[in-house]
Amino acid sequence: MSERYYDSKAKEFYELKMGSMVGEEYMNKFLGLLRHVLYLKGEKDKFQLFVSGFPLAFRDQIEYDEPQ
């Protein structure tokens, strides 16, 4: 795979928003794109990026300490 391909997938990953997707669809898309962002190691960072794609109404209701 070319560097351009991975750059494109990383951009898609960082711009991913739940929008009209249902929860499972968003999770599958997130995890599929996460495979292309190998340098992202910390679980807390991954969780924060996952939650950042939620609509604001959902994000305001989520509290976490250390995700498992």
C-alpha cells in the first residue's frame, strides 16, 4: 500500500463523525480505519477520538476515568 493511501485513511479516520450512522456502524467504521493509524497506541487517546465523533448531545453525557 502506498503512503498516499495510508495518509488518506488517516485523514478519513480523524474526520470521522457518527452523523446518521447507528452505533454499531460507527464503531465498525472507526475500528476499520483505526487499523491504518498504527502510531496511535494509547487506549485513552483511541477512546477520546471515538467519543469525539459522537453528536454533541451524546458527548456531554459521557464521563470516563480510565477506559478498559
